[in-house]
Amino acid sequence: MSLTPDYIRQTFSAAGGSTSQPPVQSALDFTNPYDNLYAFGKVWAGYEAPVVGAFHGLMFAMIGNQRLQPLFGYCGFGIFESRLEANGHVRLRGKEVGYFSDPRTGDILDEWHNPFTNETVKPFNFLNDRIRGELGAEMPRFDFGDGADSPTLMNEATAIVNEDGSVPFILPWEHCGERTLLSWDYTHRYRNPVTPQRWPKASTGEFINPSEHFTFSVETAALQDRGVASVDYQCGFSRLSPWWPWMRMGQSGVEGVLFGRMHSHKSTRGFDDVPRKVVAYTEKHYPEFLEPANDWDDGFPIGTWEAYARDVPPEVDVPS
């Protein structure tokens, strides 16, 4: 399947939309939260039709002051779409998959030999088909964990905090001639859904602190043009987190951090730009993730640890 321009036209027309481009209006004002919302919607996803973005790279183990050790590849894709609401908000919908791969061949791993525990384990593929939500004029805060955990403010380092405590949706764009750069960060810390009481080998402790960091590069003219529904991007994607639960490092005695560095990109070429082995594996095992989302309902993207706790039976029966 490839989201070609013809597919895009057919999809949008079937949904009752028009494929004619809206008239070009004034240049975007990046001090205005609503122009920031509009621009973010066509960078992260795209208006009028679903778009495909891919990621692929490596994950390393960082242990004390040792040299970083490469472990496995991390790869996947998402299908996303944006809709501009009458009030200027942006609604998003999408699906995504994440797999672990052999760094040399690109083959998706069905098992992995853990060099720290000398145990062969089964990777836990990440599948999320309920990415739904609406972005408004304030920078989003995401609540994970329970009521005692602090919400995550997106782009905390560059957020503009007003005297009343509100944080407008103003993003840290950097304009470099023909290209515009954008950073997008989140840094979570919340109670671990994979508890050490129920998953003593999978759990790394009471709390987890995963973070992801994106550095987008887009064409300035396309970003500014309100007649362009989606902007192609190239993006650096890095990730820091505790050991994944499926690595079963909870009783290993090895204290460390996973560091990932990936390429990420989105273009009108759709699945043609996704690594072929990723597409083939999805066609065989999860073909429904090759189809775009078909509703605009509210939802919340589930995290990897939440998905693991939902789908993997506890190692120990603990009375609730």
C-alpha cells in the first residue's frame, strides 16, 4: 500500500472533502498560538488526507562510565492526519507501530539474546491504534501514572509561561534561510505500570522516566504556504529510558539507561519511504496498521509500559 497523491485525493473525496487548495493567506505569525497550531498540524501530520512517517535507527546500553554498547535496531512508522477546527484548534488521529530489529540485516526480531542476563527473550512490539486528541491554544500537558505523578509539559525548556501560569502554544521555530527547524521534547516521570511486585524480572522499579526528543527540518516556503496541506520533514529522533520491560532486566543487577538515535521522516511517498522489511513484517502480522484511522473520537496514546502491563500476564500473582 502506498499513500500516493491519487490515494490521497480518493480518500479525501470519499470523506466528503474537496481536493481544491484553499487560497493562500498571509504568512504565518509564529508569535500567534493559532498559527503555531496550524503549522504543527501540517508538520507532525497533514491536513486533508493521512500521511506516513517512519523512524529507524539504533539503541545502545549506557552503563556507568562504560563505553556505550549497541543492542538492537528500533524501527517503525505511523499514519497520521490533522483536522483544523473552526475554533482554531487542531485535532489529530493516527496509528503507529514500533519494532526491534537486527542492526546488520534489518530483520525484525522475534527473539533477542540478552548479553547481560544470558537469557533469550521475546521483544514486545509496540502497537498503538488509538492516537487521538485535540491541541488547543495552550501547550499540552500529558498525565501518565496516577494522581500523585506530575503531568508532563511538552517543550518545557522553551515554554513561555505567562504571569497567570498559562503556557501558550508557541513553539521554538528556528528559521535558517530555505529551511525551518523545530524541536519537540517530552520528559516523563511517573509510577511504573509494570510494577516490581507483579513483574519482578520485567520491572526496573517503582518509577520510570522515558523521554523523547525530535529535531525537525522542513522547507520554509512550504511551511508558510497555507495552500500546502502537509509538509515533508527530515527529523532526528532520540530517546532515553530505563530498560524495556521485555528485556527482563529487573533482577539483573545492571543499572543502566537505554539511549536511541534514529532517523525520522515524512513525505508524500508514503510507505515507499518506510524500510521494506518493516512494511513486509506489518503486512504479515498486523495488516490493520497499514490502514489509516477512520474516526476522530477522543483517545489517549498508550505508552509502552502501559501496553506491556495490559498484554503480558504478571510473573507473580499478587492479591489486589
